[in-house]
Amino acid sequence: MRYVYILLIFAIAVVLFLFVFQNLASVAVSFFSSNLTLPLSVLMLGVYLLGMLTGGFVVALLRTLVHGATRKPKQD
């Protein structure tokens, strides 16, 4: 089973490197008055990481809200 995991990691790494090398073209990103030029693969990686971060915050917020809504009130 260990070799299956190693093979999967290797396959994912190969696909990732192929993606990066096929998307080396620079793109210009403008946000308000800021301009930034960077490779497309770097931009996509940044967007993916930002999405993971904000998605984690949304899940944590929803868990907190659900936990607060289902908690029984204290009886004095």
C-alpha cells in the first residue's frame, strides 16, 4: 500500500509540474490602482490558496453558528 501512495504523490507532482511549465506566460492583474505581472500558474496557485483560506474561515464560522444555535440555554 505504501507504494501506491508514493505512486499517487509522484503522479500528482508530475501533473503539477506539467501545469506550471505549460503556463509560464505572464498575465497582468489590476486591482484598484495596483498592477502586477506574474506567471499564470503563480496566479492560479495564489487564488487556490486564498480560496482554501477563506473557505476554511467560512466553514469555521458556520460550525460556530450551528453550535450556538443548537446549544441549550443555561437554566439558573
